[in-house]
Amino acid sequence: MHVGDGQLAPAVLAVGAAGGMIGLAGSLRHLQDRDIPRVAVLSSLFFAASLWHVPVPLTGTSIHLVLCGLLGLLLGWHTFLAVTLVLIFQALMFGHGGITSLGVNVVAMALPGPILATALRPVLNAHRVGMVFGGGFLLGAGSILLACAIVATAYAASSLEFLGYLPVYFAANLPLMLIEGMLTGSTVTFLARVRPDIIGRPLPLIQERRIHVS
């Protein structure tokens, strides 16, 4: 998911940097004191989850948890602040990603979550457990799919040679989509029951009761 330095065209890097700065500026503009603890905690979670890379056989690549869907639901547009802070630290301390490509990486990991969380709000607020879990699954898996699409577009805009690697790229991230979908769906369902306010639900999720007639 991390794009390194020297891999993208200057124009693409410029567009990514502009997008990242716009998102960060919007987050900082609306940041309030009560938001800071949540941003700090979820930034730490994002850092820990994305630090462990798992090699994908036969592709020469690796995948790691991103949790961008869950961040988008819990932080909204403050996801840009959390992702920016973590990616800067990872680039400087661990060499993950790059400095010139920071904007592209920020947009890829911070933009999908808030967009899909807003789009899926009616499903996430549903009264049925299955629908809430399904909404969470779509949020987690869809955020990774959209993030991959942003990265793939950046590479394709830099060099058309990358188009031949698109099937392998998306295939390598398919397990991650499934894992993030299951993880986000389970987490959202749990929070909907115990702390619905955290995910913006008006009422707690109540387990359906089935009446059996003998």
C-alpha cells in the first residue's frame, strides 16, 4: 500500500501532495480539544496495525492492515490528521513509503474511509445485526479496494507499463480486503451494541429475538 520515493511522475506527486494538504488542512481547521484523545489513540492503532507486513506468495509483495474504513467511521475527516502523522513517522523512522510520495499515500489511506462511512451510514444505523455487520464488512473491504484503486491510478498515470501488473496487484490485496472486511464488520457490530455513540448510531443495536412456535 505504501508508495516509495522515485516511483511516480512529478505531476502525480504534486496532485497527491495537494490532495493530502487539503485534507489535512480541513481536519486541522475543525479539530477540537475533545477530538485529540481519539485521534491519538486511533493513530497508535493505525501505526501498530500497518507496521507488520505479511509476504504474499508468488507476487513478490507484502500486505499489512490499514484499518482505513474503521478510522473513517470513528474519526471522520480527522482520518487525514491521523494518517499523515503516522506516515511521516514511518517514512522517517522505518523507511516505509516516502517523503515525496507522502501526499499520494495519505490520500490513498485517508480518503476512502470517510467517504464510504458516509455512504454506508443508513446500513450502519440499521436495526438488524446482519445488516450492520454487512455494512461494516463493505466499509472495511471497500476502503481497501478504493485505496488500491487510488494507488493503481497514481502508478498508471505515471507509467502505462504498470497496467500489466494491475491483476497481480489487486489479487495480492484481495486477502487484505477480506480480512479488513471481517475485522471492521465485527468491530462495528460490537460497538453498535455497547457504545453506539462512538460510531454515530442514535440507538444501541439489539440482538434479534426469534420466537419459535411448537
